[in-house]
Amino acid sequence: MKLKVDVLIASCCTPVDVQKRIVAVLEGMKSRVPSLEWKLMDIEKDPEIAVKYKAPMTPAIYIDGKLEMMGYPKQGLLEDKIREHSIQV
């Protein structure tokens, strides 16, 4: 079973360095959590995503469809959340 992480960003509001940090954490976790699949989605390019997920702000991180983090996540917290969910997969 796959562990699905969706990261919603707004290209107008989410700084590129923040996007890169989130991507780096997710890429780094792939080796430790082989079931991890992640996707970065820009609500500026596809506003329906924000409606579908009911994202109150960006960045918003959903793990297996559940909102887990908002704002600029700390690396350790994001890694902990992913590990926590990977145990359940």
C-alpha cells in the first residue's frame, strides 16, 4: 500500500526556497519509506485543487488525504509525520 503525500502550494505566495525544502525532505524520505509517493500541486495553476482539498492556506500538506501540516513545516516535524503514517501502511 502506498503512502500518499500531497503538497499544495501557491506559486504567488509560497517562496521557492520553501518549496525546495519540502521537496528535499520528501525526496530524502523516499529511501527510508519506499511506499512514499508525493506530489507538489500549485493551486494558482489549478484552483480546483484548493476547492477539492479545502486548503485554508499554503503550503498545506496532506498525508493520505488528511490535512497534517500548514505553513512552513520544520524538517523534523514533516519527517516524523511521514514516519508515523508509514507505520500504519
